[in-house]
Amino acid sequence: MLKVASTSSRYSTERFIPLKNVAVQVNIHSFAAEVCIKQIFINSEELEAPIEAVYCFPIEEQAAIYSFEAILDDGRKIQAQIKEKKSAQREYCNALQQGHGAFLLEQDEKSNDIFTISVGSLKPQAKCEIEIRYVQELELIDDGQRIQFVLPTAIAPRYSSISAGDGHIKSPGTTTSKYVQSAPYTISFSCSIASLPIVSINSPSHPIQVTIDSNDNQYPRMNASLVQENTHLDRDIILNMDLKQQQIHTYTLVEKQAIMVSLVPTLELCHTSNKMEQINCEYIFVVDCSGSMAGENKIDYARQAMSIFIKSLPIGSYFNIFRFGSTYEQFNHNQITIEYNEESAKNAMTYYRYEGGTELYSVLSHLQMTPPKTNYSRQIFLLTDGEIDDVDEVLRLCYSMSSTTRIFSFGLGSAPSRALVKGLARVTNGSFLFIPPNTHVDTAVARQLDKALQPCLVNLKIQCHFDNNELKDYRISPKNLPPISAKQRLNIYIMMPKSIEGTISGSIEFRTETDNILERVTFKETQPLPSLIATRLAAKSIITDLQTDDYNSKSSCQERFIEQQKADKKQELIDISIQHQILSPFTAFIGIETRTEQEIAESSGKMILREGLNDESLCNNQQKDDIESSDVIRQMINLQNFSGLWSINDLKQIMTLLQQSTVTILLKNDDWEKILNDYKAIDKDVILSMIIMCILMKYFINDEPLWKPLMKKCAKAMENQLGKTEYNETTDKIKEVV
């Protein structure tokens, strides 16, 4: 997580900052994780002079950081407090100037997932332990079957295109850090999971050890651990926890200061609230072709993603492909989108190459200046490793087109910018997904495309009813609820105007735009818990709301009013941050170690800067062999025609492919011929496609996310030719044979 070497004016060679050990302890709850990061510094340099250690590291962008503490080698604890950032920086500098010790933690204002720690001044041979605590939401993935925890550990080199104009690599944060390849320190990671219906734990990123503590509780405690010495942390630590059953329900956590309600809607609920049968959409695929995509086999992943995207689009829709690197290009130069037909689909399949730089802002700006066609909305599928510096400017731009455009963003590789990928989805009411190395990008794209084509809950409203009238001035966050698809999780927070005394009774309702009640959560004489998990996450969510509000501050055309409105929003954000002691981009943790006059005199030598350098991810991972059934599906997709059907001319190749699969298919070659002969009155391409559809549904159910979008297109083509009644009857008969 921390890549650590530096230069100073006293030396002509680079030196490591004195970070020796990192220990991470995680406690997993139903919807959130509590994280404690401990870092040990030792000034073991030969020169009898104090040093100032400055380094950058990533933390999940929506994490609520609530504690920053320094433990000195004499046992003293310095508990830092949150203050306005410039005030904290002045206090830090003044303390160092007077010979005292000081500790500063800041969040980067341009990229919300990068943080900077300053430890100064660390006396000769002294040891210091830094402890950071935060809470973060857990992601619910794979259609509600799995929860995921991610510990960002690397800041990949990020390009700047807006401020610099030349696409050069920027140092992280506001430092002058460089990127190095290794770091001589030890990291230990430990995760504890209790009272949750977890059946297994695995990590696609690291070789973890899992232990189970037997007890009398309904669910045993599970622990996952990892220890690496002299480590080269080039990828995020990912922990997947498989649930005993899909998480589809509501969940409530009541605390004294805040209430959290979690909603995971069913597909039936989404269909009930959305009666529209068809939505006219433009589909735009924006793919990163920058030089960084050359590593970790990301180029091949992008090609896989483009293939499934192009094959799955509805006939008659409009689409285009944009690729960006040091410049950007579009597949069709004459129009923003063109009609999806056989010729355009065929030509689009070959449209990919990579180059240097990351000109994401330019391509999005071009799309923003050209709105969708009349009566059309726009869906953008953006595939990137997220290595850009100007995240805030990109998010501002995307927010300005959120009324007509949704972005489905994909973070590709071992260390994408989580602030960028999640932010793009958040400000446009879209959806995001992270795809680590050695996973199938096409499956992920198929899942997201399926969500884009499925009905979802939109324009939701929250109404609260509390028996205590003193609680009526509550605050709901997120302020603007995003669309939510089936089996996705939406967490909403109600921040109370005052601490709840005694018990609380009432209800919280999820309502549609027409004021129909979708879900109601009730509680009667509920005793609030003493924990602060929901309260801290609520404060962080409100801070995010205020940041997003700043993207749309124009209520007057006069610059003086606009600037005043921005200043008011910023001050409100700072007030919330200080009140709840949750770090924000405009505040900082500051702690001062007050020293005696004798201690100041003993360490009066000129302080040396040791600025941390970020470890660049340079390794080239070997991809594991594909699961054979998935590989068969991919080759079947390549044989599918533009119309969504398969050609009878490819029958032998299709049968051979299915026979080579590890899945045992009972249908023999003679059976194929018999079915085709039984339905001579129907086009053979239709019958063949119907057989394939039935085979996939019966034998390849584990690969459903990959083939599901294509089968929708195939089913629609068959229904258009046969009519709904004949289509259903024929399908049922072929299912019996297959």
C-alpha cells in the first residue's frame, strides 16, 4: 500500500523512507468493514538529524476515516484532531519550526482515493507507530451471492491531461514522489468475520490462509490472513466471501445518531415499478488504449469486452466506439452514433489498438457537447485501468451530462483508480465493476450490459415517520438516490438532528416517483446500538453529497453568486467533517508532539526530507487457463450472426465445440438431425438457434452471465419470425428433447 523511497537535498542518491512494517486488521460486518492500519517508522539513519517522512498511499474513496493516532517509542499517544486543511498545515509547519514533532494526514482534493501522511520530525534512532482507523461499505457482487472487501495497496502512475496538456505522469497527491518497483518492508493482513452466513472465503489477488473457529454460535468465526516480507505490493488485496444464500431483503441498523437501511430488490420488484417495455438508447463503448493497458494482458481483455458488447446490442439501436490514449478516435467519424446493423457490427469488431497517454477528459468532453438523439438516452460503457490524475475535473464534466447519460464503468487490472471508476458511476447514476487480473472481462461486461437492458428502480424517494417529533429534522443521504437493479444493494442513511434518547419507533418507506410504496421498514421501541458504524458512514455520505452539489452550483449567471455558493457548500462540508471527525478533501488530521527545551536542543540538526515513492506495477502476470465451458461459450458467441441467430452452415462446428466441452451433453448428433427434420416448416437457422438456447439453459447455467444478453437478442429474433405462441410452444417441445 505504501511504496517507499526518496531523495533529499543532502543526498544525490535515492533513499527509502523509514517505514518498516504495515499491519492491517479488518472486522467484517453485514454491510461494512472496520479497518485498522498500523505503520511503524524507525529513523535508523547514520546522521544525527531528525527526518521528515512524507508518503502517499491509497484508501477506498468512500471510506470514512475517523481516527489518526501516533504512538511514540516512550509509550505516549498523540491523538490527532480534524481541522480545516490550511489551518492544520500551518499548525504542522509551526510545530516543526519550533522543534516539536508533528503528524499530518491529508486527502487529495483532485483524487479522493489518495492520501498523504507527513511524519515530522522523527528523532535519530526513534520509533513511531502510526494508526489509522476507518469504516467502509462492502460491495455486494455476483447477483447478491457474494460480498467483497478491497484493500487498495498501490497507486499506479497517473497521467495528467487537463492541467499539463502533454499527458505526462503526475506525482501522487501534492508531493514530488516518484514511482519505484519495490519496497523493503513487511505487511501483515488479518480479517475476521463473525455472525455472518459465509460458506467460503477466497482471494483472487493473494495467497491467503483461512481458518475457522468452531463455537456454539449459528455461524462460526472465520479468519483470513496474509504475511509478506520485503514485499512488492503491485495489486489491491481482494477478499471474496460467498454467502450461504442470495442477499435479497432489507436490513436496518439503528444507532443513536444515525439509521442505515439497506435495500436489495428482487427482479420482480424492479419489473413491478417499471412498466416501460422498451427504452430507446444509444450505446457507446469507450475503451482505454493508453500505454498502461499493455500490461497484465489488459489489451486482450479489452478485445473480449468489445466482442461481447458488439454481439449483444439490440437490433435497431445506435452505437459507436471511442478509443483514447494520447489522443482519441471514434469508430464512426461522421456521427456520434450510427445504426447497429450487420455491416457496422462486423467493422467494429476490428477496432482496437493501444498507445500512450490517457485522454479520457477529451473524449468525454466531445460526447458532452453532442447530446443524444431526440427521445433517446445514452449508455456509456467505459473500460479503463483508471490511471489519470485529474479525477475531479472528469467527474464534474460527467455530472453535467447526467440528465441524459449513464456511465457503466469498469476498473481493469490490479490497481485502478477506485475514485475514478466509482465516481463516474455515482455522478451519472450508473454502475461500476472492478475486474482484477485473471478474470473474464467479457463476463463482467455481459453482466453490466444485462443490467443496462433490464428494468431498474429509478427516481426512488425516501419517507421517514418517527413517533418522536424532535427527530423530524433528519437528513437523508445519498441526496439523489441512484437507479438500482435487481440483486444490487442500496444503502441509505438517515442522520438524526440529535442523539436518540431511549428507544425509537417508526418506519422508513421506499416510494416510487408516483408515490407508491415499494418497501417499508418498521421498528417499534428499538434500542439504538452504541456503535458508530452507520453514523460515520452517514457523515461520509453527506460529505460526498456536498462535493457532488459543488459540481452543479449554478443558480445564478453572476460569477460572484456562483463563487459564494461554492464557498458556502465548502464551509458546510468542512463543518460536517469537523463535527463528526471524518476526514474530507478540505480538512486534515493534525497531531502535535510537544517536546521539552532539552529534547528540542538534542535534535536541533537540519531536518532531512524523506518523501515516499510509489511502487509502479511492472510485473506481467501469467493468465490462468480459461474454464473450458466458458471457452466453448466464447467460441459459440463468435459463430453467432448479427441477427442473434446461428447459421445451419455452422452446424458441424457447433456440434464439435459442444462435444469438446467438459460438460456432458446428452444430445447426440443424430438427435440434432431429427429435431431439424421434425420442424421442416420452420427456418433451420431458427430451429438450430432454439436448440442451442435450450442447451445453454440446461447445461451451461454456471456461464449464464456470459450468454444471457446474447440469448435475449436470439429469443427476440426467433419470436419475431414465429410469433409469440408458436415460439413458446416450439421451445417447450425442444426443451423436452434436449
